[in-house]
Amino acid sequence: MRSLFAVCKKEERDFVKNAAGSRDGAGVVPLARRNLLRDRTRLLISVSGVALSVFLVLLLGGFEKGMFRQITAYLDNTPADYYVAQVGVENLQGSTSIIPREDTLQRAREVEGVISAAPVLAQHSVIELDGEKVPTFMIGYEPTEGGGPWKLSRGRGVEAADDVVLDRVLARRHGLDLGDELEIMGRSFRVVGLSDETTSWMLSLVFMRHDTAAALRQAPEATSFVLIGVDPGSEGVLDRLHGALPNADVLTRQELAANDIAYLGGIFAAPLQVMVFISLAVGALLVGLTIYSATVERVREYGVLKAMGMRNRALYAIVIRQALGATTLGFLGGIVLVVTAGRVIETQWPQFLVVVGWSSILSAAGGALAMALIAAVLPARYVGSLDPAQVFRR
């Protein structure tokens, strides 16, 4: 062992001294840190790759969660336990529902346990603003019954037949404000309110009186849904509603929300998940290449350590700690990036909602840990298979 140590260069001897505390590698931590910091440019590239991967994972996951929240925003904020719809209609935004208004309301209100029944007429529409065709989702509601905007940033809800409440983001993008006039389906309206939390990158909600929406749809005696509120202490209300309304479907809020997410969100969920997987793979590859090249460069030192009796598990620990160190720095950088990007998106493109909570961060931390362990596999196997005699013959 002394002869092997003697043929080492001074730099190699210093390397060995850092890890020679015991055969189990008492010097593993400082040695791993020294290896990691030896080439700072290479470390910076590795950390940047991990940071970008974590950033993309959190941003794409946050965009997916934000998209789902936007899709179900109306259902989540409307005070209804059940929704009466046309037979065969299973979601709010994906299908057209037409049911008799007065007959459905009367039958629903007579059911034991029902405390409220509000008609809502929902329809996709296209508004031309500044020469641009803008997709919207029109909600006609009774101001005294509910089903309208749940959060107003300015103004009030609809009262007159020509009143309309626009989403705040939509209004800002097209220079509209309270009191402005706009045309919807050939009819002139006045903006009386600006609503919050009613937009997405796909479309924005527009609110008006139910009778006005029915006139635009040329179906004055119809509605799309009846929103049912029930007494919390009542049981069997759903079965009684099915019995009272044999020519309609009755769905829960959870069913409608799940169907809307499956219909609108399912189209984009799979591509987002593929991009998340690719981001993790790229991060693991960058860390793996960094640690592998650092390991190969110091092959003689690792050979000396093996010749001096250091066990493979201690050598593995050096490699794994290097990978964990680079990944941890990258993970923290990714958190900073996604927080910064979230604020920029919220300011510049508010129609895109990015939701990053503690559950998302913990999931990303688990992904980063997996990334580090995967990245350490090849370098660790290389170190474990070293033959000290062969190393010093090179």
C-alpha cells in the first residue's frame, strides 16, 4: 500500500488523505464535496440542468393543476348540490343541454329536501372584439336565484336585460371597462361588472340575465341546467329527484366536474405528463454525465483507496453524495425559477393559472431524489469494478 501511495502525485495523495480516515470512508463527506467543487464550470452546467428540469416539472404540473381548477371554477363556486340536465348530457362545457324551464323547476321544488332550484342557461359563443373572434362561455342566470359571478373585482351583477358581466382579464385584454358597449350575437350590451377567477387560456365566462340568454338562443321556455340545493339533513334526495324528473338526468357536482376535466383537460394531460418525464430524464442524464466524468478523471485516486482497503459501499457513498449535492443545488434553483416565472405569468398572462403547492414541491423533491440516484448508478458501478493493479498499469 505504501508503494502505491508513493507513486501518486501530490494532488492524488491529498485526495486519498481526505478519505483515508477508515476503511468505511470516514472522509466521505468532505471528499465528495471537494470532488463536486473541483470543476465549478462543470458543476454549474449540471446544477443548471437540474434546475431547468425541476422548473419544467413544477411549471408543467402547476399549469395542469391550474387548468383543472379553471375548468371546474364555475362548479366549485356555484352553491348547488345537484345539477338537472338533458338526458345524455354528462358535463357542463362539453355538451348542449336543453330542458323545459318552468316544468323542471316546479317538479324539482316539490321534491322533499330541496331548498333551492335555480335555472342556468349555458352556451358557447364567439364575440368579436377589436376584429378578433374571442371564444366565451355564456351563462344566463336569475339574479335573485344565483348561478352568476361569485367574485366581482369592480361593478355589480346584472339587473337590466342589456347588462353583462365580463371577465376582468378578458376586458383588460381588449380595452373594455365599466359602461362600455359591446355586441354579442347581434345584440348590444353594456358592461356593468368585471368578474374574477372566470377565465382560462381556452375561454372566458360572460354573465347575463337568463331571459336575455334564452332570447339570444331563441328558446324562451328552455334552460340548460337547474341547480339544486338540498337540506344538509335530508337523505335520499337524489333518488327522489330521479323519480320526479324521469325525462332528465340528475348529476352531482363531483360527477360534472370529473366529466369536464376528462373532456377538456384529458386532451392536454397526457402531453404534459410526457414532457415532465422528459424533463426528469434530461436532468438525470446531465447529473450522471457530470459525476461520471468527475469519477473517471480521478480513477487513480479511487484505485489507491480500494488498494488501501476502502470498501465499495464507502466509494459508492462518495459518488452518491456528489450526485445528491448537485441535484439539491439544482432543486433549490428550480424552486426559485418557478416562483419567479409564476409571478411573471400572473402579471403578463393572467389567463394562464399556475398552481404550485407544497404537494407539488414534495413530488418534485421525490423526482429530484430519483434523478440523483439514477445519475449515480453508472459512476458507482464504474468505481466498484475498479482493479487497483490495472489502474496503475495505465
